[in-house]
Amino acid sequence: MNETDSSQGPSSLEVDRKNMQDLVNSYLHLTKEILPSLARSSRQDWPVREDHCFQRIVLDTICNGVWYEHLDRPAYKNLTHDEVQRAVDLCYEIAKGHADLCQLNNQSLIWRGKRSAQT
């Protein structure tokens, strides 16, 4: 069989690309739909409600600082596989209540100089 025979199924590169796109789609769905919906309904104690706020918090956390100092824009197109996997994992941890969103938001604001470390 030659290398161009598609009957062998997708190449590992194609699988990696699909997996990466699935992760990015999950990250976008979680930050644009799921987390804001939870914030408006069952998690009204959360400090943020808007999709861009969830994206800021998640990206700052995985970058360990202001995300746009570490990533080109748009961030979701410039994440590595590891970064997008950590972003998705963090979104799930936030959704389940296993990650302290108030603390993560506070740290994000500290990195941005919008809140002091003593608050």
C-alpha cells in the first residue's frame, strides 16, 4: 500500500489536529456558554458572569500571569495542546466547584494591577 491510501484511516497528525480542535471547541463552549450560564443560575456567588471574564481568569491562571503577555491574540488560536488541555480542565474544576473562582479572579486582578495582594 502506498502512503496516500486513505483506507488506512487518518494519520496521527490528523488525529492530533482534530483532538486539538476538539479541546479548543470545548474551551470556547465552556467559557462562552456553560460557565456564564452557571453564574446566572446556580452559582450566583461567583464574582463574574460574562464570558470574557471567565476567559481572562482561565487564561491568566494557565499562563501564571496576564495572558496576553504570554500568548499572541487571539489566545484560543495560539494555545499549545498542553495549555488548552489545562484550560479545559480548569473550566471543569470551576464548574464543579472544585476551584475557587473568587481566588482565581482575585489573583488575575492582582497580576493586572487592579487589586493589591492585601485585599
